[in-house]
Amino acid sequence: MNVTGRALVFAGRNLLRQPGRASVGILGIAAVGALLLDMLLLSRGLVVSFRDLLDSVGFDVRVLASDAAPMGGPRLPDAPIAVQQLAALPEVDEAMMVRFVDASVDETAAHKFVHFSMTAVDLGRRRPWTVKGGQDLDSAAGAAILLNPRLAEALHAKPADVVSIRVACVTERAALPPVTFRVSGIAEFPFDDATWLGGAASSDTVMRACGGGVVPADMILVASRESFGAEAAAAAIRRVRPDLHPVTNEEIVTRMQQQGFTYFRQISAVLSTITMLFGFLLITVLLTVSVNQRLGEIAALRALGFSRRRVAADVFWQSALLVGVGGVLALPLGFVLALWLDRILKAMPQIPATLHFFVFEPRALVWQAILLVVTAVLAALYPIRLVVTLPIAATLRNEVIG
């Protein structure tokens, strides 16, 4: 066995001689490592999850009337013409108009109105939803609608049922009569939160329910061709329609990362620093107490021929063992804690149900390992200094006299 192996075995035996203190150190590092892992997952989790949420829709460019946030700026009055122009671009694979209108259902049995948001889309190859039951919308199926699970539960409706819906397309227009819709299926919409009531129908169906009027589109969803990519598609859109504002998914994520997600990065950095400080102090105190209780033993070992490097290695490997075993235990504890915290944070209002605050990334494990190694090294510095500078003769004399 080499010198490093002997030092590691010797350090392990010293820890086993003090099981209570070793257990406290390991459990403390496990808690510290779990919190550190969760903070690393939180620092980028929302960004990664938000990017995945945008990509899951199947469109990588959103075309708006201004550079304001989606749903926060003016609408597109000439969206049908713009869609034709954009769809003809070689960089664009598909373009789809999206309108959001208010709708309500009069539940006569309960004597109340159920208000919800209806999404009107052109039915193309891509659908920005996932059907969970029933059938998807069909352009030849007449007045059909998809309901999200919350709306289906509120209306007590299931696929093939018929509901009478009143659509409010333009606020200045008088109330329109209700229109009969057939429930085509139940679908999950990516940006719905846990309480959102929503549905979707084809643009033609919604326009007929609006009395044949023209309702401006809120945005145009664009899917770029794989051979070009989102950036090339956005540049082509700017050349053809300089009055429009195309935004790629990556640009939306970057904007949100600089604005909306800054808070989570800051709180993650602060809590990670506090967590590392706590781990550093815990291991330093435990090793210092252990060294102070073994001063006579260490002095005797030095007198028998143990070098300064040998006794310093003993202290270092004790620190490494405490942090290493605690770090391994921190992994399952951290993942369980992340699931619990994620469930709590997702309960906040207006948070999409498919969005996650804690997302696993291999880089998080790498950073956790690096930070724990740094903690182990720093925590061992002061106890190592004690054993290296220990006066052998004076310490043995004090032990005998004591």
C-alpha cells in the first residue's frame, strides 16, 4: 500500500474511533451538499425549463407588432397578408396566426357564467398543444373546440359533448349570440397554469362566431427550416416586413434571463455562499476539536518518526472523508428536496404547470463536486497548521504533567 493509501486508512480509523463526531460531520455535509445542489439547480433551472417550454410548441420564432413582450403590445391588423408573405420565404417552414379572445359559457343549471380564454389558430401541420383525450381539431369538422382539463371539469364536459359558447371578439361590438361548439377533445396547453381555464378552436370557427368580422392577430408563430435555423428566419422576416418584430426563442430566453429570472440567480448565489460557509465552519470546528483532543497522540507519533507531511495528510484525509461521504448522501437528499421545493414554487399564480424551477444538469453535479472539494481543502487548513506547528517536547511534557 502506498503512502496515500496508508494515510487514508489511518484517517478512516481515526474517524471510526469518534463515531458521534464523524456522524455529525457527515450528516451536516449531507444537508449542506443537498442545499448546495438545489441552489445550483435553481440558478439555471428556470431558464432551461423555459427554453424547453418554448421549444415544445414546435415554433422557434414569434412575430409581433412591436418589441413589447408577447400579449403586452399592439396586435397585427394585417396578419393574413403577413402570414402569406412569411410562409413564402425559403427560410420559413410554417407560419401560423394566433388570436386570443374572451369567451364564456352560461351554465344555466348553476346560474353562473364560466369565463375562459379561447385561442384561435390556423390549423397547420404543427399544433401548439397536446391532445390527452378525444380527437384533435379538424378543419372540416365544423364548430369544434378543444378544452383544457380545468375548463372541461368546470363545464362538466367530455369529448363529443355540445356546449353553447359566447365569444367576445371586439369590445366595442354589442354582445353576440352564443354559438354551439362540439367538444373535440381534451388538450394540455404548454403555458397554462394550474388554475387557467382555456380552449382552442380554428381561426375560421372563431371568426364565424365573431359574426364574420376581422379580429387582429396577437402574434404569428413561425417554424424555421432546419437547414436555415431561427436566426436566418428572423433575419429574412425583417427584410421582407421591417415593420414587424420577429423574436427567436433564444432571444426571449435571454431577455427573461436578464430581467425576470435575475432574482432566482441572485438568491441562488447568496444561499450557495451561505451554505458553503456553514459547511466550512462545521468541518473546521469538528477537525479542530478532534486535533485538540489528540495533541498528545500526535506529538507521540511525531516523536516516533511521523513527519509533518504525514500528520497533515491525516487531517486532510479526515476532512476529505467527511465531505466525500456527506457529498454522496447529499445527492438523493438534494433531489428529494428539489422535488418538494419545486412543487411549492409551482403553486404560485400564473406559473405554467409544465415549468420547473429545479432542472437537473450534469454541470450542476460538477460544480457541486468542485465546491465541496474547495470546502474540504479550506476547512482542513487551520487544523493542519495546528499539527504542523505542534511543539513535540512541550506537548509531551504537558501531557505527562497533566
